[in-house]
Amino acid sequence: MDALVRERQEAFLLSLGPLVKKQGVKEALTEVGLRVAGAVAPLDFEVVDSDVPRSVSASNGMVWVTTGLIKRCANEAQLAAVLAHEVAHVTQRFEQLPHLRALRVACRRPLAPALLPDGGAAPIDLNRAVRQGAEAVVAFGHPKEEADADEAALLALAGAGYDPAAYEVLLEALGDKGHDGSRFQGRARRRIELLSATRAEKKLSGGKTPALSKSLRF
Ligand SMILES: [Zn+2]
């Protein structure tokens, strides 16, 4: 990853709060991310010290979650749902910004299929892609993109052996705050309804709701 790009995207994300540097925290979050996403590169998971329950992602694969949101997760399946939703946003950006498709090529292992939009990866110059990616810390929030990311997260959750209903339970607990920021006020109900309908339609049930690892208890 281009150092300058990383710095700029980090500066944006750090406006949420400082990173939690306590030993074992990043590793524990990455482990959950790996379970649900199937791959690490180009993803980079971090915990941000903030009581505001939020999760964000950037085009270079950074997926950051606040301590405030992790505190609201009753189990690992709920946190995995949040991470899967953000990873789905990252891959949406690959698709919407063609020059970012190269980042997908950079994955050493394939991401979970549920989290990837359809379409092939064009062999584009990676350096150019990441440089342009620095301009593309897109604030997502369109209802269609949220619905797509929610559905992808649901499928990834089930695919990883977690209880797919965990995501709805978390959204219910968060209420109108949503986990992506205040602009989703009032939409939480609709999102929960969509998730529940998809779960019924695809007959997704069962799965685990393991406790959060000790490192992720704040
Ligand atoms: Zn979102």
C-alpha cells in the first residue's frame, strides 16, 4: 500500500477518534474479520476509541469499528455482521470505481464470494489505482448500497457458520442510530425488515453466537 494513500485515508478515519493500541485488540478484531470475510489482504481491521457506535471503511480496505459499537455487540456474530457489512462496502467501491478493481487483484486469497460483487478483475496498474483510491474515501449511505451491503453481510455471516439473525438483533438494539452514522436515522426498521425477509427467502437459520473474545471487551 502506498504510504501517502494510507496516511491520507488514515487521517480521515482518525477523525472518529484515536486507534486502540492495546496489545491483542487489533489481532482479535482481525480474527473475527478473517472468519467472516475469508481473507485479510487488502483488508485492515482497527478498533477506534470512541463511545459513538460507528463502523466505517475506506477504499483501500481499512475497516474500523469504535469501542462504542463493540460494547453494543452482545456476541461475536453481531460484530462479524458489522465487519462483513463494511467489507461489502469496500468491494462495492472496487466495482463502482473501476480503477480500484486492481485492489481486488492484490488479494492474496479470495474474499468470501458472498462479499464480492459480480464481475471480473481488470489488470490495472496497482500504483495508479491506490493513488486514485486516496480520493475515493466515499461516504456511502445510499439505501440501495446499504441494502446490498446488508444482504452480502447476511450471506457471509451464514457462510461463516454464525447465526444470520444476529445482524437483525444488533440493528434492533442500536435502534435508529444505525452502525454507520446518524444519516441512517429512521431507516433501521426498513433494514431489519429487508434482512428478515431475505433470511426467510433463502432459508438461513441456525449458526453460532460465540462470546466476544476477552480482548474485545471494553
Ligand atoms: Zn453501510
